[in-house]
Amino acid sequence: MAFEPAYLNTYRSGALAQKVARALEALKDCRLCPRDCGVDRLAGQYATCLSGRQAVVSSAFPHFGEEDCLRGHRGSGTIFFGHCNLKCVFCQNFDISQRSSVRDPGMSAQDLAGRMLHLQELGCHNINLVTPEHVVPQALEALLLAIPQGLRLPLVYNTSAYDSAESLELMEGVVDIYMPDFKVWDPALASRWLKAKNYPEAARHSLVEMQRQVGDLRFGEDGLAVRGLLVRHMVMPGALEDTRRIMRFLVQEVSPNVYVNLMDQYGPAGKVGGHKYPELGRRVTPREMGEAKRLAIQEGVRRLDKRRPHPLLALGGS
């Protein structure tokens, strides 16, 4: 049976249009993420995420650096949204997530829908919304316009997991693949590194809800992911206890068949430097990564992502 993205049925039933109306109304007193800022974004007001009525889009392109099951041979169609509702001091995309304080008016829903359709025309395997936590209404609005123009790719929700229950409710029946990054377990580290003490609690609630909506990660005959939950965890220097607690939670509270990508790409970036965050001033060691994998297996993780460099990246391509 041919794959059909979840949002098509939601669109045909009329539920997607209803979700868009509810989501846009919610922008008047924005509590669409755990920051609960309460500003009127429809009136152009801004708060933590520096995003008003429209979504800020930093880039949109076929990405060959994602997991094998997302990038395939033609890339994952990533749309990087500007700004973020977290303030991670080590953010590797710091220039687009935090550095700019310019209040960009953003991109219209019509133009965002056009970006989705263009990525499909380029042959991308999916539409990958990167840091969408603060722009759920705008993403839904664009999707409503893109579907009647022929959009048919799986939708990936690529998030920090700092999502609200309201936003995830809006995305039910829309998202095919949830890809949250569970960053840290300890509220003290969340406060110091992410500037959000309530991050671990919010992430736990988010992952349980995402699993309820889409279930375990499933693949098509071509090996590409079509539906389910894929959890990322970037191993942080000196924070293996957080890794252990996160892996235990995933197996015991989310699913014994949870699919996990343990990421080794941490390196000092963003605001890390000097003497303010000395604990973050180095890369994760091979020994730490080996221990992280051992802990994951010990805690019961059976499905660990195995990465292989894409041929274009191996040859130094983009």
C-alpha cells in the first residue's frame, strides 16, 4: 500500500482548516511553547522567540547531513526557522537562533508553502521543519496552502522538545515523523545551559505525547522513515549521568522500541568561550561516546541509529 502523509486525511476532513483557525487565534495571547509569554503576535508583538505574525525562515534546502533514513539519496527538505524559544549557550546555529535581534517581519504563508513545494520538486524525501516550536500556526497555515497545490511528502517535526501541549495537539494528524532532541535531564543544567529550568519536564511530556500520536519509528521498503518517533540526544561533555537518565526514561516511559540517535557532534560554539562555561569548552571524547552507547544499551535501548557519511559529504560536497 502506497504511503500517504497523515496531513492529507486531516485536510480532506476539514480538520486542518479548523486547526489553522485555532492556531492563528492562539497567537493573540501566545502560549504556544512553555515560555507562556502571552504577547499578541497577531499585532506584531515579540517576546523570547523574536517572531511575530509571520515565521522567519533562515534557509530551505536539501540536507544530506540528517539521519540515513531521512536523507536517502536526494536529501531531507529542511526548512530552518529563524530564532528559537530556547537560548542554548552552545547552539551550533547561534547566528540564526539568537545572535540577530533584528525583528524580521518574516515570510508569508504563501511563500512558505512555495518553499515546501520547491523542495518536493527538487526530489527531497520529506519536508523537515527545523526548530518549529514557536511557529506551529505559521507552518500549519502554509501547509493548508501547499496541499491543494500537490504537496505529498512526509512531514518531519524537528524539535528541541521544548513544545507545549497545545502545539502538539494542533500537530496531531499532521506530523508523520517527530524528531525531538532530548538535551539534558538535570533542571540545573537546563537552567545554566538552555536558560529554561523547566525544559526537562516539558521534554518528558512532549516525548510521551509524540509517541502516543505516531508510535515507534517505521520504514518503507526503500529504508526511509515514513512514520513514528526518532529521538536525538547529543552527548554533552561531563554529562553522562544525564544521558543515562534520558535513556532510562525513553525505554521505560516512552517505548521499549524507541529509536535513538546518540550524537557526537558537540563542540564549543555560540556563547561558549572564555571562563563563563568552562565545562563546555571541549569536544566530547571518544571514550565518553563509547560510554554513552554502553549506557544506552544497558538501559534497554535496542534501536540505535547507525550513521554512514553520504557520498556527497564524503567527497566534500554540500
